[in-house]
Amino acid sequence: MKKTLVILITTFAVLSVAVEAQSTSAPHGGNPPLVSGRSVITTKYGIVAATQPMAAMSGIQILERGGNAIDAAIATNAVLGLMEPANNGIGGDLFAIVYEAKTGKLYGLNASGWAPKAETLELLAAKGITKMPPSSVWTATVPGAVAGWVAMKERFGTKSFSELLAPAIYYAENGVPINEVTAEDWRKFEKALAEHPYPKATFLVNGERAPGFGEIWKNPDLAKSLRRIAENGHDGFYKGATALAIVETVKEFGGVMALDDLADFRPEWVEPISTTYRGWVVYEIPPNTQGIAALMMLNLMEQFPMHEYGFHSSKSLHTMIEAKKLAYADVLKYVGDPNFSKIPVQQLLSKERAAKRAKLIGPRANCSVQADAVAGLSDAGGSDTIYMTTIDKEGNIVSLIQSNYSAFGSRIVPKGTGFVLQNRGALFTLEPNQPNSLAGHKRPLHTIIPAFMKKGDAKIGFGIMGGWNQAQAHAQFVADVVDYGMTIQQALEAGRITKLNFTGCDVFVEESVPESVRNELLSLGHQLSVYPRRGMGPFGLGQAVMDSNTGAHYGASDPRADGEAIPQPGPVFDQMSIPAEK
């Protein structure tokens, strides 16, 4: 029996590449947790993991043509905008963390757009608007995604835009089948898209319905917008015909976006913020994002013996839920655009502060954590986003997230462009003197966050989308890898809990959390809503890639959606000598 147990534990340690890649393996208590599902994929070359296999394959094609992880990320993101327009596109924002293998350095990119210069608290007050509407012209901020592509390409890319955007242009003109989960999600917004002629003509088949599963989808207007970017880069979007269409359409809806708001926008390269978690270093994008909440959660969780509590135990889940409440309360109170107010990042990430805050986590659910209720922020609920990640044969990694915020964003389609403007401005508050108060050329607090973690030779690019779910999902992913020894695939598939608001004791939980544990959480005062594993719940969709300097790269994709992690094959035919037929 002892020999059998040793063999089982040894076998699991081999499978757990995220742990084996380190010099010291994470401990396992008794039998290892079983999260069944897909296998981790592996290759000597590159990997692209995304929510649409055809988009991921487009990135692989770029890698096969000699491009790097940055090139592949841009190409993949462009195709995702065509195939998943509810969640992302060139009318949205983008953030990325880039790992440069040759230097070992990390670079953060904040390509989140600002509010129009003329859009102010005073202007909206004069119009009788006291709270940011969830989806309207006033929520349409300048799109940052294309500027993000330009910044990534100029600093790290090797290919031209004409090559990087070729797959998206081809599929937009010639058509691509729509996948199962995407089709189901799209169908929910038929009525909303039909309310105005521009989105109706752009996103509904014959102006009547969403494309079905397997139906060939084309978007020739988007192809034209992408061609302008391919020809003129930044100016192909932020100046010229596309910019003019954006401004004129916004004015049709009564908005105040001007040509200068677009032409003057530039993204920012930023230093990722980080914390340590039981020997690993975990990185997020700094404010104006919620990334700091994931790091604060980990600092709080580190005060508790999560491994001893066990995976999916009531103690471990209770600790995560309560840590989430405390961390998100701090986000609401302190986080906004650092160009407009000082954000106490180092103080919030202090281990000493975490030790004090952790004492607030008691044995029962706290239904009254002091989270300041900020109108238009704490009750905002957009969660429509894509996350994708790439690695190339040299080990460069891109962790990238891109979003419209809510499904189809503001629902405003600039005439003839084939894309929708995001509604990210819905996250501004109209209360004055707050870190996240609306102001001209200010960026709102952002929910979307890419992530990265490393220990020794192990480096993991990962992310899980889903509005306010993201930071808490990141913390759960890290715990699954570090505390419970899971592979990156198991950590993505593991059942999650999430709390999307900032008050009360309500929590969403996946049914893969054992019923006995759910009953124990109920007895602690948590109020649970249970979702099936693939039931379009609020738990987000994730991807991950990993390098451990063993000569192999690893990839994983969340089975909750249509996605896949696709490995790059070797250059078989480049080296093959085929004799001529006699």
C-alpha cells in the first residue's frame, strides 16, 4: 500500500509541471486533488491559447512565418474581434504584460482610452445625468486597442501590420464559422442590436438575427477598417476615415468626442506591480486597473494555511471570499487613474498591512465589510472580454486582455466601420472628488487585467476574464497552482467561486464544489447561487502558457468556452528532402 501511494504521488508530481519546474515542489496532503478534463498541451515551439481556435490558429500561422509571441498576439486578437464581437474588438481597450526572454524583463502596457476632453461632471449634470448609464454615448471612451497593437509592434514586433492583420481581413471578407458558445451568447443580444440601424446592419444576419452555430460570418466593413490600419498603422484608425466615422456617429447620439481626442491618444508602458506568494512572484498591471486587488487578496490568503485547509474545503473557500471583500473594498476607496490622483500602491501591497487586515477575517461570513458604495462603480456589471496568451520558441510570452466592457459595449457602431465602441466609461462615478470621478481625458477604473507569475525557471502567463470576477479568479488560479500543486490546465478547470458586488454575503459557486462543502459555507452565513460547470455563469474564461527552461513549453485553455491552446508544430517540411517522382 505504501509503495502504491508513493507511486501515485510521484506520478502526480511529474504531471504537475507548474510545480515540477521549481527546485522545490509544493507539498501534497494525502491524495492529490483530482480535477479531470483536458490535458496540458506541450511543444518545443510556440503556443497560442485563445477563446476561438481559428483565432489561435491565426497566431500559430504568424509564428510559422517567423513571427514572435508579440506578432502572434496581435494577429490573434484581430481575429478574435471578428469572431467574438460582443466581447472585444478595435473599438475597445487593451492591456498586456510582455515577458522578454533574452533579458528576463517584464513590460506592462496600459492601452486604456480616455474620456473625451469635453465630457465632464459639469456637462452631464447640466443634462440632468446623475449616474453613469450602463450603455450610452456617454460611456464611449476613446478605443485603446489599436494604439496598444502599435505600441507592441513598434517595441517588440517583427512583422508588418499588413501581414499581422491578413488573417482577420481574410476571414472578415471570406467568412468564418461561428462557434457554439459564441453563437449562444450572441443570440441574447438580438433585440438590443436591432434598436439602431448601424449595429443591426453590422451584427445581425440580414438585419434580423444573430449568426447560428457553424454559420459562416462575414464583416466586410471591419475588413475595410483593418485595411486602413494595415496601410497606415496608428493614423489608419485614429485619423482619417475611421476617426471621422467615430466622431460623426458619436455626435449623432449627442456625444462630444472630437477628432483631437482620438489623434492625441497614446498608450503607456508601465511597470507591473507584484507581490510574493509562498515563494512565487505574481504580477499585475498597476492602477487604473483592479489588478492590485488580486495581489491584496494573495497577501491576505498568505496569512492562512491554505494547503492544510485543502482544495475546495469550506475553510479555504471562506478565506478566499472574505479576502475578496477586504481587497475590493480597498479598490473602491483608493483606485483610479494615477495621472489624476495619487494611488497608495506600496501601502496597499504592504505585507504588514495584510497581516493586520487578515485579522478581520473571522470564522463566519461578514456581510458588512466597509466598501464605500460609489454610484456607477460598485453596481456596474460589465464582464464581456477576451483573454489570450502566447509564447514563442524563444520563450517570449504575451499575456493580453481586450474588451468592450459590456456585451457589444455602448451599442454604438460608427457608420460603415464594422465595430462597436466600448462602454468602459460606465465605470466612472459622477460623484465629485473621488479617485474615479469622471473628467476629460481621464481613464476610468478598469476591470480587465492580464497576469504573470514566476518562480525559479517557471514562468506562467495567465488570465481569467469576467468583469469584477477577474482579480478573485486570478487569486484562485495562483492558489490552485501554488497551494494545491495543480497543472495550469487543472487550475483553469477547477471550480471557482466569485462575488461580483461589494456588499452582502451573496456568492456564486460552481457545482463542481462538493455539495457538502457548499452546505458548510451556508452554515457559515454565505448565501450561495450554484451554477453548472459550463452554464454561462459569471466565473470567467481563462488561458495560460508556461515555460520552465526544460526545452518544452506548455499551454492550457478553459473548457467553459470554445477555446483551445494550439501548439506550433516543428519546421518539418523546411528540412525535408522529397525525391522527385520517376
